[in-house]
Amino acid sequence: FTVNDVWGWVDGDGTEYAIVGTTQGTSIVSLADPNNAEELFFIPGQNSLWRDIKTWGDFAYVTTDQGGTTEGLLVIDMSELPNDISYFNWNPNIPGEGVLNTCHNIYIDEFGYAYLAGCNVNNGGMVYVDVFSEPGNPQLVALGPPIYSHDVYVRDNKMYSSEIYNGHFAIYDVSDKENSFLLATQNTPFLFTHNTWLSDDGTVLFTTDELANAPIGAYDISD
């Protein structure tokens, strides 16, 4: 299979696992012996070039984005690894928007809020989901601005949204999920903003544009 994303998770005894998105589904790989990685489970899914993965507690959350796919948010319970896993697809019916079927990306902040980007609802703008109150049982919180976001990074209630078709990243204050407040926007070098990531000290935001030969951008956001 073609691999499209990977995320790491460590269980209570320190064993590391790779959760791997592929075109045909999601693979759970044990790195108990790093020299002999072993696929323990494979969750088949609809054919898709795009999957994205993040974790909170004992659960992994996987988005799928391809025309015709309807997996919504895949929720994987990894608490019984390495012996077993369980999983289900979360497809909420969002009032005024319809059923959540596809999302391009996901990020989970330090508080346990998941941010779903590029979904088939809210014009591709952010969907805020609580994955901490009832682990393994996502709860819709609110919708962000209805502006298509290709990728998202969040820390300290600041949301960095890659609004790819607008050619910029946008920074929002999301302390109140019902009222996202725009703080700033900034064009990126090739005006096709693919993703953002914050430096450890929180003063520099790095970006890439999803076009050939585009440079990495670095922006001082300390003020």
C-alpha cells in the first residue's frame, strides 16, 4: 500500500507503536523491537490518498479525505494492545451542515480538543470536537469560521489554520470555541499554504506551501 501519514503512540509500559495511514486503511505497528517492526492489526478502509492521525489517551483518531469516502472520524481503542483493538466510525449529523463524512486533517491540542480541518461540512472550515470528557466518545463542540483549512496546529488556545486557497495562514484565538477570534493573517511564499508548526518556545511559526520548489517559511510571532 502507499503510505500517506504516520503518528506515534506509547502505551503504559513504554512500548512504542506507529499508527500508519495507507491508501487502503490504517495499520497498527509494534516497535517493541525497533529492528523488527511488526504489524499487529490492520483496519481496512475505503480507498483514499489522504489519511491523518492523532492520539489522545488510549485512543487514536483518523481522518479520511477522498471523493466518495464516508468514514468520518475513525476512533481506535488501543488500550488492549498488543493483544487487541476495537474501533468505530464517528459520523455525526451536524445541524444545518449534514453528516460528517470526510476531513483532510486533524490536530489535538494539549487540552484534548480535536480540530478537524477540510471536512465536507462548514465549507471545509474547522470543526471543534471534545475527545477528553468521555475518552473514545467524541462530542461536537462548535464550528469554526467557514473558511477551508488544509491543516491546523493549536497551542495555548491559539489556532494556526493553513487556509491554502487564500494563500495564507490565519491565527485565531479559540479560548471560546463558540466565538473564534481572528488575530492575524500572513501570506506564505508561494501563496498555497500547506501546513504550520510552532517552535517549542512558541515564538516562531514554520510553514510550507504545497507547490514544487517552495521554501520553508519562518515567522516571528513572539508579539
